[in-house]
Amino acid sequence: MEKNLRSAILFKKPYFLELLLFLFIINACEQENTPEINDLAQVGITYGGSQIDVGYFGQQTKDGGFIITGLTRSYSISGSDIWLIKTDHNGEPEWDEIYGGVGEDYGLCVRELDNGGYIIVGSALVKTQTQGSEDWINEDISGNAVQIASDGGFIVTGTMDNDISIIKTDSYGTQLWSKVFNIKNIDIGYSIEPTIDGGFIIAGCIDCESYSDLIIMKINELGDTLWTKTYGGYQDDVGAHSIQTSDLGYIVTGQTSSYGNGVNDLWLIKTDASGDSLWTRLYGGSSLDEGSFVQQTSDNGYIITGINFSQVLPDYGDAWLVKTDSVGIKLWEKTFGGLGLDWGRTVQQTSDGGYALTGWREIVFNGEPDSQVWLILTDSEGETYSGD
């Protein structure tokens, strides 16, 4: 089901595979006489127009609906704009807003605020009111992920001067302090999540443009490093997302080229409270497969989303959903997509026990491939449905 809203386009500093796919989409849209692609991905709900629109982050809201951020070119005056979409519990749009100016603007992460409104980070830090109207914007702060601090301010991670960066602001977006961590050449923080002690866990990569290693970093509320752990081999290994688990350890997902049978495999690592590995699991086939986001589920297992190239035709990737038990044994997996590049970016167990996957899906307009924001709702076994 397509929802024709205003849209935008995103451009975070991605890891290598994601950059290649993004450039592929842009180049395909600029080519003439593009062969027609027959779309087979008739699941979920798409939002967007006739150009490139991308969903990077989705979250279920307190009212049972969903909030999604990304970018739109379809409805941008110039380049791309940050796009914020609010839906009801069935994915039906309630409102949407765009933010940005001249150039390339994008949203990579959004969080619902306890007192109403939303905080978005990507090309800028944006605070909105409950219905999406802009409260304030700080164009001097950019990042890959944002969290809400205990004092009502915000903490952002990303990269600054090729180092993992942390920026702390007050509730009005004014920067209070920043810290950088120079570990090895080019280092990037991709996610930041809260921990029970008031601190945060960061996942990313070090030496990211060479033979990278996965990194997780534990910091306190002041941004001081408590510990860092790196995992990897002789090829490219990247941490995309990490959270604290119910046993006070951590789970991290991403990709590995050093281990497994494929070019890339989805990598899942479980650690203790100090970040030391308890077990690791690999999922995927002979091609490019990776994890983007992980959540612990109500049965103490895990739900992971990402992209899978191994189960589809060459040169096409499908959004991927993997459910495991508490020790990472795969219980089931689902792929969603057609003859295009379809990506699962975030996943969350919903209040009804099912799952909500957010990402983007390649769409064909007039014989040329473009992309749209994508929301897929499933039951507890990963079977799709369209809501009530």
C-alpha cells in the first residue's frame, strides 16, 4: 500500500556496503533507458513520491502508532530534506513534516520525548512539537544517533575529525560539551543506547575505511569511557547497533567479512557486563548479508533486521528479519522485497507481540528505480499483516 506523502533523501556516512548500494540507487535513477523492474514486494506500507525517499529509523510511539525519520527528494525544494512521518497503529499516516534548507539534509534517528514531541539527528539536531512543527534546529550538530539524557538534554554520537564523537546538549539544543575518541585512523559511532546506570553503550567501527574492527564502548553520563572492546579479524567487521540486555550484559549486531561463509555475514555478539564475549553467532549465505539493528524480545531472545543478498537474485537485496532464542539459535527468518534493493534499518517488538520493521524499498516509476520509506508490520512469527 503506497502512501503519497512528502518525502526526502538521506546521506549518513555509511559503511562500505551501504555506500555502494546508496550510490547504485542514485546512479540508476540518473541513467536513461533503465530496464523496467517488476516489483514483487507487495507487503507493508510505503511512503513517498517519484524520487528517492529513504526511511532510516522507526519507533513505536506511546499512542501505539509509529514515528519514522529519513530523507526525501520527492518533496524537497533543493537536494534532500529531513522527513518525519507519524502514523497510527496500522501504519496509516496521521501527519508528516520536512526540515532542512539548501543541500542534502537527512534524519538518521528519532526519539519520542516524554513531554511530547520528538528529537531527530542526522544532518542537524531538530526538536519538534507533538504534531511535528519545528521547535528548534541546531545545524551545527550532526550525528548518527541520539539519546535523551537524564537532565532532559540530548547526547549524540557519530564522527568528528575522523574520530568517534559524543556531543552533549541542553534541552534547547545548545552544546554543553563534546568528546572525541581517537582509537585507530577513521572511527565512527553508529548507535547509542541507554544503560541502567545512567550511562550509554555505543557501537561502531574503528579503522572504518580500511580493514575495520567492530567496537562497543561504555561511557558514563559525562561521556567518560569506562571500557572499550573491539572484535574482528583480518577483513572488514562493523558494529551497527548495541543494547544492554536484561542480564546487564550487551548484545551487538553488525557485519563480518572475517568470519563465516559469505562475503559478509550478519554478526551477533553477546557479552557480559564488561563487554567480554560470551558467545557469537553468524547468519547468512554466500553473498553480502548484514545486521542493522537488534532488540531483545519478551521471551529473552532477539529480533534482528538488516539486508540479505544470499537468498535473492544476484544484485538484489531483501529486507531481512531474524528471530533467535536467548543464546542466538535461529528460530526463524523472513525476507521481504522484490527485484530491487530493499533494506531493513530498524526493528521493534510491538505492544501486540508482533514486530515493526522500518527501512526503504526500491520502487519503479516510469521504468526507473527509485526508493520509498517502508513500514512492515508482522505477527510474532514474522508473518505480515495490514493491521486491524
